[in-house]
Amino acid sequence: MLADRAGHPIVIGHRGAPGYRPEHTAEGYELAFALGADAVEPDLVATRDGVLVLRHENEIGGTTDVAERSEFASRRTVREIDGKPLDGWFTEDFTWAELSTLRSRERIPETRPLSRSFDGRYPVIRLRDLFQIVDRAADEQGRMLRMVAEFKHASHFDSLGLPLDELFIAELEAAGWGRGDDRLVMESFEPTLLDRLGARGIAGKRVFLIEAVGAPYDQVLANGRAAVRYDDYATEAGLLGLAGRFDGVSVDKARLVGEPTAAQKADATILRGAELVDAAHSAGLAVYTWTLRAENRFLTAPYRHGTARAGVGDWAGEFGEVIGTGVDGIFVDQPDLGVAAREFAGHD
């Protein structure tokens, strides 16, 4: 096994390096590792024939050229995803052979003109392709590199007979990763999917994603209005309840920096910032956070420079505040800036 030389916190290329290349492309993932990322994060969705592909969502109208492909015009539909209607084209309506003909596009072109300049150059890729990229980059750099795999809309894919956990096992074994190891982290907003991954004996850390608001969709399906809210998990009792079940939590950046929500202001048991991180650590849970980005559009108000949403603000200031909470991993759209911020904070 290659040596683990990752710093603390680990820097995770969020969907590759989308500050510079369209997300979820081979070139973006390769660039993330070249820029110093310790890990990369793919979003996993399924095709009609059970292939796991890498896309931000199963709706691909905004991240590929599918809308311009006349042969797929009839595939456009409105579908309910996690309780909300969505209009577009969906991976589950395509075979892998069909999706492989599409080309990737920048998801937020008005904010990422540099990445947009690469539109149409790179194909959609599969999870099995990313395993090869990770292995190759690790060999080239002589260090352990990780994959943080996020499972998207697990309940939806279950309803279609495409269980993501079963498909994932097949991909692991085909890639020569067996049942997983220290290189693998698995995360989801749906805790029951994480439980299933554990029950199937997949090795690697399991991390529960905690949104800024709302409740996990699998819990909403099971319990309706009585579903446990994400805020309930971000309490001392909630974190203790996750201890032993999962290895960590990954929280929306808004739970660490910026203004609290009205609910958080009204309920002192909902933890934020370093208090949240400390409580999770006390419960034996690692803490990750998402997503750190350099543009004003994504920075909290104190760190913005000027009024241009695409302009670069005081990313070092905000990244440093986040790192100062004691988190164990940061998801970053510009991996080199994450590495630099870690160095500035003296944690490398």
C-alpha cells in the first residue's frame, strides 16, 4: 500500500476541479490530483442498464449537451425526484452506450467562464473510469489517494430497481478494489443507504451528509412530518446517536460559518462552528465540510470583494475560518487553493 501523506485537514477535489474544468470529467479529476488534492469526490447515479456514472444529478440537461442532441429530444420528461418535480433528461432513461456519446458542460457558466471554455471537449465517464484515474495518479505521485463517493437519490433509484449499493459492489470488484479499503469513503444524505453499505461488508469510512435545512428524504418517505431533521442530528444528542453507526459527518459549510438560520437562533441545542466539530469529535466522528469556493457568489458576506458574483473574494480568509473549526476534511472546487489555505493555517 502506498504511504498516506495527506495533510490535515485532507483536501478533497469536489467533483474534480470544477473551478477550472467541467465537473465530473476525467481531466478535472486528473487536474485535482495534480493540484495537490488528497482525494476526489464523485457523485454516483445509475443508467438504465445499471452502470454507475458520474454526474452532479441524475438530471443531465445542465451538465451535458443532451439538449442539443435531436436523437434524444423525446427523452425529455418531468419526473419527481426526492419529492420535487424536475424537468429534463435523466440518466436512468439512457444506456451507458448512449450516455457515452454525450459531452460535458460547465454547470454554472456565468460564474465559471474559464471552465466553460472547455465545454464539449470531454465525455461523460463511469465510476470504473475514475478508479483507474485514482490508481494511476497514486502510482505517479507515490502516495495514497482517496475517493469520497457520494450516492445520489438512493431511494429514487431503489424505486426503479437500480439499488446503488448493489451496483457499487459490482463496480468495486470490477476495478480490483475488492470490497474497499482505506482509500474509500462513502457518503450519502440518506442514512439507510449507508447502513446497507455497511451491512454488505464494504470496507471504508461511511459518512452522513448533513444539509443546512430540511430532513433526509429516506426518513421523510418513512415517517413523513415526523422525520428527524438535519438540525436534530447537529446536536450533542444527535451526534452521539450517530456514533458507532457511522464514521463521520459531512456538514454544509453554512453550519460552520456565516449567519445561523432562524431555527438555529431559536434552539441553543443546535450546534455550529467549532462547537459542532468538537461535539462530533467527542462522539468519535470525523467531520468534513462542503463546499469551499473562491467566487463571491459562494463566499459568506464578510469575505466578498466587490459586487461581481463571479469575482474572486477573500477565499483565504473564509477557508482559514473553516479550517480553524478543526474539521478533518474540506471539499474544494479549486483544490490548489484548499492546499494553500491549509498551509497558511499551519496544518500541513
